[in-house]
Amino acid sequence: MTNVVLLGLKGHQGCCLDEIARREDVRLAGVQDDDPTVLEGLRGRSYTDQQTLFTTSPDELLALPQVDVAILCEDNAARPGNLLACAERGWHIMAEKPLALSLEDLGAVREAVERAGVRLSMLLTMRFEPPYLAMRHEVAAGSVGRPLLMSAQKSYRRGIRPAWQRDRATFGGTIPFIGIHALDMLQWQTGCRYRRVAAAHHNERLPGAGDIEETAIMLLETDAGQMVDIRCDYLRPGKAPTHGDDRFRVAGSDGVIEAIGGEVSLLTAAHEPRVLAQPEGQSIFGSFLDELAGRGRHPITAAECFAITEVALKARQAAETGEWVSV
């Protein structure tokens, strides 16, 4: 039996909890959050049992014996300390992003994880979604030729953001929080490697935003001279049919592929534009658990998690300084 604990209920924990519910060889040993009301809402769910610990104390959860895996979905500022604590205990870790809010903390986490020899992954959930699996397959197959210009949009409803997001100290910025998804996606889809980044972000103090930068933009150059542009915003109107409007585009020497609104379209010189079939989605946490059990390989490495967090933090640095930053 694999014993799993969950620190925080402020992220993509749902995809992990759903996977626990599907498995008979995995149990949720404990869950922690600083909001008792949210915590109580989990009691009696299919992924809990009578022995599951519910607590508002991180220390109480970290004191549980015989834990194998920790899921970290706390506020962004608390994550580095929890990563260090879990690594010290020899627990494998599935963490929210970013791993840290400073390069110094990121270095300390990297050292602790490597010293402990634990498996670390990050909730880069978009890698496992059907449109982006289809997009990556076509790019790898050479359908657009050599990728030359990669673009992404991450647009979210703002509403009234949670208190921890409205405080820069616990949030850390829009670029490392949502921009990191786009940074990872374009690199994963094309195999490019970023060389330098310029960026800008702005906090308009719109209702419900607090310290959140409602707009952010990044321009990156790769080692091979390819161009990348990424736009992030919290400006999607409340009456929009979905919370997010994600768009990804790869323009290459032989064609263009785009993912918009859940559809993937391909345009090449040889064929009429067409909408592509998509594979089934995959479970990010299921893949992680399978690797730990000796069944297959989870496709997100710890090295990738550290590297893309570093890129995101340096992109935020570029926005703060107004200068190009090498990555």
C-alpha cells in the first residue's frame, strides 16, 4: 500500500485525489490546509478513509509515519520549506509550480532532493491533456518542419482571487505562477532550449486582484535563434464560458499548428487545413505512481522541474529590471 499525504488545497490537487480514488493500492493518509472549512469538505470523499488525518497543522501532517508520497498544493511561499521537509523524510514529491519563489530557495531545494535521492515531479498538467499531446506528436513528426516561431496565451477569469494570491509575498507573481505552464509547454512541444528572456508585467489593482499582475508578457530567444512570445492575463470576463482561454501556436518552415478552444488545427503547404484527432488524456499522478511502483517511466524529470522554475524566475527578474536575462 502506498501512503500519500496532501499539504495544501490551493492547486491542482483534484487530479491527484481522483487518481487515489481509482486505485486500491494507494490511500490518502493525511491532508492539511489552513482553511478548516475547505478541509472538512473532503471528509467522506471516495479518496479518504476512516483513518485519514485532517489537520490545519503542517507539522502534524509531517509527523505522520510510513508516508511514501507527498503532494504539495500549498501557497507558493510555503513550498520550498515543505519540499525540504519532505525530502529530509525520504518522501517522493509531486509539487505544484513553481518550486520556489527565489533562485536561492530553488538551489537549496535542488540540493536537498538530490541528497535525499527522492523522486520529484511538478504538476505540469497540460502535458497530459489531449490537445497538447496531439500537437507535440505532429511537431515531432515534422509536420510543420523546423519550428521557428512559438506563441502562447494564458488568459484567466480574475474574479476575487484567494487571499494568498492577492499578496505578492505568498503568490510570487503571474509569470512564475501561470507563465510557467506556457514556458514548459512550448519547450516540451518543440524541443527548443531558451537562451535569454525579456519580459514586462503590470498590476492595475483591478477589483479582486490585489498584488496580482493582471497582465504579463515574455519574449524569449532560443539557443537556435527561434523566437517565442507568451502572453498572460487575468482579464477574461466573468461571463466567459470557461475559466481559461489557452492558445498555443507553432509556426515552422513547412506549416503552422495551433491549439485553440480544445481543437488542434494543422496548416501545411501540402495539405488543406484540417482539425486533428486527439489521443486520450493521461493521468499525471497515475504516471508518477506507476513509476514508483516499477511500472513505466513518468515523463517529467526533476531536472526539468528545476530548469523551468529557474526560467520562470529569471523571466520575472527580466520584468522587474527591464533587461534581457540569460537563462
